Amino acid sequence: MKIGIVDLDTSHPKAWVPILQEMGHEVTAVYDGGTVQDEGAAGAFAEKHGIPVVCDRLSEMPALVDAAIIHNVNWDLHVERARPFAEAGKAILIDKPMAGSARDIRQLLEWSRGGVRIAGGSALRFCEEAEAWRRSHAPEDRVVTALAGCSVDDFNYGIHAYGLLLAIMGPGIASVRSAGVHIQHQIELVWHDGRRAFLSVGVTAGYQPFYATIVSEREVRHLQVDADRLYRSFLAAALPYLAGESTNVPPFPPLGELLEAELAALAARRSLLEGGRTVALDEAAVSSEPGYDGAAFAVQYRMKARGQAR
């Protein structure tokens, strides 16, 4: 595929482009909207990575690519960034979190129903450790419960814990309940079949790796994810789907399943604000609330990137 890179806010673009090229894809264009980087960043990035076109306007890119990868740290801009590609029928990969409001989730799902191939979210959804556990786990050994977690924050980074839990438990979350905050935010998730699992996300004094503990009827397994191997497994799963190939085994998850992570996080936020009320995912999906504030997060991210905030 010919792939365009949209925004250079994080370390992901420079880490992903070599992987994309090794996989045989051509990164043909780059655009940066200035959310984090200074003017000229796109030109320097293109020169370093051998990208032939720097787009001055995002509207120039759809004609040049088969797919776009959106990396903006302000998740409230993701729909705006995706729109020209969706309208052109191009495939879209949106870095995590895909959206911070139910309104934006509904728009992504509408485009998907219209035939636009959209993927994204946390790479933990496709991590090798969870895949290895699934392959080795006997189906008759029923999962009693699971706990997953990480540090840094409760959404931009915390979404990884939701992705890891979905990789283990599968889709089908029915409701979410905040159990309150003790250093981190503790969250209970209930699946439609009655299974329960738990998350602990948020800032801690030190960095915590991505982890999960899985309790089944016959064993207890602990997973600690190797972050250095995440990107390749994620891109290896997503890119064939975005290219329209049917080689994925198992099939790549539909967008609605991928977005369960973001919907569950929105439900957890609402539950915390309401003192621990159980919030159904169906309720979260139709909400008109603004959700997580992507613009505020982007300001803090930019300041930290410049050494102006901790």
C-alpha cells in the first residue's frame, strides 16, 4: 500500500515508518498539523525517512495514498483528520485512543458501515503475550476473572489496559462500574455472559509495565508485555485488513469490537463521576457528553515534550 502519515506528535511515527517499509509498504506522504511539533517538522521527518511528499494541507494527501495513519495526541481531532480520507474511500488507521467521545465513535462506526476500512486503538489488543496465552489455554478451562493495568494516566495510556483485557477476555462488555480511586482508578467490567474482570489505571510514583493476571479454574497466569515488540504485531494484524486482503487468521476484529475499549473507558469515567453507578455500554454509546478532553491533554503533552511541565 501507499501510506500517508498524519501528524508527528508522538514517538510512534518514527518507530512505525521503518516497520511499514520493511513490510513492503511505501510511505509516500506526510503532514503535520502543529499540535505538538514546530513548523518544519514534517520536512525534516520526510528527509530522514525517504518520504517523497510533504503535504502543506491535509486535503492534498488522499489522492496520494491508499491508507492514512493518524497520530494526533488530541483525540478530539481524529474525526476531523480522518474525514477527507473517509470521504475519498481510503483506509484509515487511528492511533490510540481512537476517540474520546461517543459522538466521535458514532461517526467512525457510520463510516465503517459505509464501507470505509478503519482500524486502530491500542496495540495491546494484538500483543504476542495475549495471543500466546490464547493458543495455550484449554477452552474447557473457564476463566474465573482477570486483572489488567498500567500506569501514566487513565485514558491516553490507560486505554492500553482496556485493550489488553479485551485481548484476553474477548469482546462483549455489557457494563462498567468504577470501584473508586486508591492511587489508581479501579474499574469492574462485566461481560454479557456474566464474566467479570478488573482494571487498575492511572498515575503512579513509578512506571508500571503493561500487565495482566488471568485466573482460570485450573491455573493462574501472569502476563507482562514486552513493549518493544508491540508495534510490529499490531501493524502485522491491521495492515492486511486495511489493504483489503483476507489473509488474517483469525479475522481482523470489526470496528465495533475495537471501539469497546474506548466505550468502556467512557463508561468508567461516567461511573466515577456518579459515585460508582453501573453504566451500560449501550448507554455510553448514545451519550452526548463531551467525554475525555483531548485538547487539554494535547496542551499538557506539548508542554511535557518541551520540558515545560512534569
